[in-house]
Amino acid sequence: MASFRELGVTTLYAILKLRVDVFVVEQRCPYPDIDGRDTEAATRHVWLARGDDVLAYLRILDDGGVERIGRVVTAPQARGKGYSGRLIEHALAVIGDRPAVLGAQAHLAGFYGGFGFEISGDGYVEDGIPHVPMRRG
């Protein structure tokens, strides 16, 4: 886990490449992934890597009294190995008792439900993909 300023250049490049490869290319969602939130002082970047390859990643944002987990992504070759679950568990340990929210792709609501998240509002479509807001605590 690291703040933006603590990230090495190679790690930062690998994280951004993974996010673009999955969210923009694989999921065909042209959107501004680099949104200015990565560099905020309170943002924490969490990832698993093998050498210089980032296998899975997420970030934790401070949304003013609530922690927001986002950009949860696993490299295609690393899927099905539990890496995202390990990152969510770590993120929740960091967040502790503070409330946490996320915008889940609708088909992953059950996955996040396993970590205590509950759907907290109406579903919506973001970049052509159905999502649901979820909250824990």
C-alpha cells in the first residue's frame, strides 16, 4: 500500500496500464481513468504484484467521512486466484470501523456482499455497464 508520492515510477506505470487494459480496452469503456483522485494526499493505492507485473489493484479514496473503494481490477491472467478478495480484505482492515462505499458492477454485488457490503440505492448504468451503489458500515 502506498500514497501516490510513495509509488515508484515502474509500479505507477504498471497500475495505470492494467487499469486502461481492463477498463478502457477489455470492457470497451472510453472514460477518463486518470481523474485527478490518484494524487490526492489521502488516497491509498493497494496492489499485488509479481516482479514488475501488477496482478490486482484497488484504491481507497477519502470522500469526506466515508472511504470509497474503487478501480478494483485484476489482470486477465491472474483472475480466479482470489487476488481481488485479498485486496478487499486488506482495504477493509485499513478502513477499520469507518463506513465504506463502492460502485459495484451489478454482476459483482454478491462478491462484495461477502465482505459485508449491501446495496444502498437504485442501480445505474455507467459507461454502458450496469452498476449498483453499495455500502458497509
